[in-house]
Amino acid sequence: MADTPDGAGVSRGVGKPLSVVLADDQAVVREGLVTLLGLLPGVEVVGSAADGLAALALVAEHKPDVLLVDLRMPRCDGVEATERVRAEHPETEVVVLTTYADDESLLAALKAGARGFLTKDADAEAIARALHAAADGQSTVDAELQRRLVAAATRSAPVRVKEVEGLTAREIEVLRLIAAGLSNTEIARTLVVSEATVKTHVNHLFTKAGLRDRAQAVAFAYRAGIAD
């Protein structure tokens, strides 16, 4: 599935459940997630793994819509698993689920291609929303993890001035609103333009800035000083 800033429709057939592989090295957490996900309508757990290598094997076997993965695992951690899944199985999106306050690992997972970021205290509704959003090519980031991602991004190398200067005033305004958490519909209402116009601006600024999704756009906006 190609990455698109507006969230392309998934290729699953109508009524087909969202297939998920999950990976966590803690048996209690893993089994609890299998039970929780099994109760969610429209979600099917096709495999669970105790480490990253086993997760990669399950992804290769089942080709799920989403891999729900912990960051800290033996043999192959969540960052490496994310990078390999996105490179070897681009049809599978990745959502990171973690309890660790390891900001650099979160940023690394974002750069590796993770679509969603959740803490392990997320409720069933939040997990379901993140899984479906990821499968649709959209990003979901827990509020606390977004704060930490932004903080980590601002500590990394600054955005080059020419990258920001390449954006039009309207594109910068759209980027600022994305960083504020507004959807395309809300941005259109704020700027009094059509949603199609907003999508065009989003596509242009993503292309110019080399951004894959809204999570990267938020980090870019803070690093560039476009968002406070």
C-alpha cells in the first residue's frame, strides 16, 4: 500500500476483518492483548510473537494489515522490526505500543516507518482506532507520546532553512494547523477553503519537505519553529 498523507483506502474487501500480528516479549501482556483484540469488532489476530524475529516470520506468513509491536524485545527490537517490515512487507503498517520513556527509540521507530504510537495503558477504543487508522495510511499518536516525539525531534538536527523556505505561506499555515492536531476537514473550515484545496496543500508540503505522514509533519513543524 502506498503511503499517502491523506490516508488512502485499504485494499481489504468490504466486510473483511482487519488482520493483526502482535509482538510483545511479556507473556501476560501479549496474552492480554490477544484477548482484548479478539473482542474488538472487525479485528482478527492472525498471530502473536514473543520477539521481533518471530514477528517478522508471522508477518511474512500471514501478510497482516497491521503489526502491533512493542519497542523493547529480544533478538530483534521494535525499531528494527518496524524497519524490516516496512522494507520487506510494505503492505503491512506498524503501530508501536510501549511503556518505556525511551524518546530516541520512539523517534527511531517514527523514522523507520511506524504509523501509530500508543502507550500500554491505552483502552480498547484507542487501540482499535489506531489499528484502523494505520491500515488506512493515517497516523495516530497518543498525546503523551506526541509530546515526547516532538521533544526528541527538537533535540535532533535542525531543519535546513531552504526546506522551510521552499514552502508557500499557505502551506506553512496548513502545516501549523496540522501540528495543532486539526484534520483536513477542520483545516478547510478554519481557512474557509474546500477540503480538496487543503488536500492539495498537504500533498505539496509533504512532497517538498519529504514527509511521509502527519506524525512526521508535526515533528517537522516543531523543529522548524512553525509550531510552538
